[in-house]
Amino acid sequence: MMGSLHLHSTALGFFFLFLSLRLSHGLLVKPHIFIYGGCSQEKYGPNTPFEANLNAFLSSVVTSASQVSYTTYATGNGSSTPPDGTTVYGLYQCRGDLQRPDCSRCMQSAVNQIGLVCPYSYGASLQLEGCYLRYDRASFLGTLDTSLKFKKCSKSSVNNDEEFFRRRDIVLADLQAGVGFKVSSSGMVEGFSQCMGDLSSSDCSSCLGDAVGKLKSLCGSAAAADVFLGQCYARYWASGYYQEFSSADSSHQDEDHIGKTVALIVGVLAGLAVLIVILSFCHSNGMKQQV
């Protein structure tokens, strides 16, 4: 009987370990968290050619995101001269470290949200933690935009710590020199940056230079900071601050999802416990009958 209980306890231990790893991963990866949104003042009407092209664009984004992390579009009558205003120019991009399934889920969330954030807008952009979606009736593809869209500085600050600032500046210099998605670390400081895929290498460097400059000027001695410009973003954090910094924006939806997950796990574990008791009881009766 002791051998049977040991076997079941070992299996239960592995089950706990698996679930804890799954929960930890789920808490760390929240690509659907809202960062910012922007909407044009001009509105289109329902059942118009522009709406039909916009719906086609959004549908294509959902389909494509399961295969590639970045794509540009010109959906509609793009060959008309002059442009008739019904063409939808757009792009989407996932964060460079996201796996395909996470990218696909993030873009599905962005597509679901953008119509709620910017109903009937001729132009809209939506930045989530793990992906970006934008469309407009005027082409913006390949045009450098370094305007500030969003910034966030941690409440915690690091004062009179020369080593922190030295490490931070090393990371930021490395991020500024990156092209595409870049990850960097030095000592206790880590960070990452990314440009939109439609930027040239020189425009990407220019955009990241502005982003790094704003991180320093706007957030000063913050232990963690985000800056999102029109076509690039940069983030750094001191070790131990990333989870605290990013989890502050977690929605009630996340908490509800986690609560349901925990409830499900408790139910499964309770069922396993009952099964172990039954198996142990049957094993004990079998041993008695043999005696």
C-alpha cells in the first residue's frame, strides 16, 4: 500500500509542477493588455464601400497572423486616380518574441477591440502589449512618425546609484543601435525595443534614437519605463521590476480568467484525491483477501 501511495503522490507532485509552470507562464505573458489607441475625427457611414474594405482588411489580418508576424495591406480600389477614399491602407505587427499562437491570439484581440475603441473611424491605431494594428484611408506606409503616443514611468525610482544608470545607459545604447526587435541586458538592467516593419534601417535608428532620448528625459531615474512613438517603442527595467511594472495594467478579465483557472485546477485535484483514496482502498482490500 505504501508503494501505491508513493506512486500516486509522485504523479500528483508532477501534476502540481506542471500546473504551476502553466500558471506562471500565463501570468507573465499577457500580450492582449491595452496600451493605447488613437482614432481619426472623420467617420464613415455603415454599409459603405469603405466599411466593406475595412472588414476585408480585418478579416485578412486574423487569417494572416497565424502565419506571419507582420504584413501591410492596401485593400480596395487602390488603382483609382485620384484615390476615391474607399481604399484601406493598414498593417499589423506582433512583438518579436511572441510565438505564432500568441501572435494570432493578440491580433484577434486587437481586431475585436479596434472597432470598439474607434467606431466608424476612417483611421485608427491600437497598441496592445504584444501587437499593433493600424489602418487609414490615406497611405502612411513607410512614412517616419516619431510623435509620442504613450509613455509610462514606474513609481519606483533609483536615486544616487551610479551603477544602475551606467547599466541602463549601456542597455539603451544597445537598443538604439538595433533594427527590428532587439533585446539587451547589462547587470541588473534589461530592455527591448522594436520598429515597425515598414521602416528603413536609417528611419528605424532615427526613431529609436528619439525613443531612447524620451525615456531619459521624461522618466529620469525611474526603475522601469516605456515609450511608444508612432513607429517604434523602447522599454527598460531593473531586475525585479518588469512583472510589477507590466502587471499594474492587468484587467479584471485577466483576474477572472485566473480565478476560473484556479477553480478548475482545484476541482481536478479534488477528483484526483478521491481517485487516489479509492485506488488505495481497493489495493488494501486486495491485500487482505490474499492474506
